[in-house]
Amino acid sequence: MSYDPARHHRRSIRLKGHDYAGGGVYFVTICAHRESIAAWGGKPFSGAMRALIEERMRITAEKCPQMTWGEWVIMPDHFHALIRMQKGPLRLGDVIGGFKAAVSREWNRVVAQEATQGARQASPVRRGACLAPLWHRNYYEMIVRSNEAEQRIAEYIRMNPWRCVQAFGEGLRGIGNPSLWNGEKLGVLCSRAVRATPVSPLPDADVYFGGWHSPKEKEMLDWLLQNGRRVIACPAWGIRNSAFASGVRDALEQNRMLILEMRDTSGNLAAARQRNRFVIEHADTLFTPHVTPGGMLDRLLRER
């Protein structure tokens, strides 16, 4: 088919007549090719890829003193950010174009290096001699025209990670910060028979992991949330009834919590057994301040 400028031209999505070098605040979204990122990092925008983006953000701010990053978040296949531009020679598109190009260059370098070493010789990100593109073309921006609008957008960005329900395989779904799963997990389990008492010191841990269902477990969870610790919760009643519990929203906003939904969300004894077995099987170490002899938790620990 021959080129028809009436049909095949690429229309600009920028606001006609707006001075993008004249200063202002912008809400920017950059989308990525999910399959390309997944092929490189195992999961979209995870691990080293996330660190790469954060490092290029820092370098971009150093090289472009005319701009500053506001609230931002890296999602599985896109990137949200508030960007404040001062009046000067750079336009918003210059900054975004440079940032995207820098991330792509580093991504291509690492993928090519791994392929050369034989680790990625059959990588699906390669198309012949070329690497598949990382970013979608262009980007989306909204001009932020008031402080109130900026505050609303900042809150939306902060809440974005935990609003995104992600599949973790084997029927598990979750909200929150998935990188916590890669941390050193201390499984915390306590039989229901023990009454809640003043919290004794918990062992230091990278991530605290549990169902947080018995009275003592709930007490420990409250302490962890109030003291800014990183927590994974797998409640028997699922995501919907957990995200707005006391202290949970703040932890989710601060990216220090992951909520995993069990397959059985009925909250009965069978669901409790499933939850406790899941914690025992996936924790790196266990902390069990009280185990009732002959009880369900005692039997699960003996099975282990």
C-alpha cells in the first residue's frame, strides 16, 4: 500500500498553542511494551529494570536543572510522574525524550551483553539483529493548572500500586508492593488460644509475613504497621475486605505492604489451615510466640 498523507500521518497529541518551554506542572504517563520487559527481567518492570529507571530519573534531574520530579510510580507496564518545568530552553518533550532514550540505551546494552554471554541467546526480545523496542512511541501528558489538581493527582499516583491487582500464579492475586516477596521473610504465627497481651519485642526482620488472624497476631500486626515495618499479609477473607483496615492504607501508600489473597476466602477453619500452611511453606524463618499443644498450628508445624 502506498503512503497516503491523509491517512498515514502521525497526529500530535500535544496541546496546540501551549508553550511547553514556558514552565508549568505536568502529569506524564509513559507506556512500555510489557512483553519486552518481561522477557528481560522475568516480570514487567521488576528488579534491575526498576533500579535502572530510578537511576535514570536521578541522572535526568541532574542534567536538566530546569525540571524536577514530583510524585512518581513505576507500574508493571507504565510509568506515572508529576514533572515541574521552569521556563527555559528545554521543552517537556525534550526531557521525556531524553529520559526514554537513556533508559532504552542502557536496557539494550544489558540485554545485548547478556545475549553475548549466552544467557539470553534465545531471548524473545531479539528480532533478528535488533532488539525489540522498550517504550511505546510518544507519551501522554496532562497540564496541571492548580495546586488542588496537583494534590489530587499526587494522591492518585501514590495509591496506584495497591489499586492494581496482580496475578502471582497458582491462583494467587495480590495488591501492594510485589518486591517484598523477594525479601527475607519472617513467618509470624500464633495459636488463637493465647490472649492478646502487651507486645513483646519481635525479632528484627526484613519482611514480616503472616495471616494476622488470631488475637495475638492482630496485635503484632498493629505494632508493625504503626512502627513502619514491611509486611506481607495473606488474610483468609481476601483483598476486598483487607485493604481499608486500620493502618493498612498508609502502609500500602508507602509501598511497605503486600496483601495476598488466598484461594479460599471463606474465613473458616479450612481457610485458616490453608493460610498457615502457606506461611510455613514460604517463610525463610518462623517466629511462633505461642503454639497450643495438639492444636491446628502445632499439627502443621509437626508436618513440616
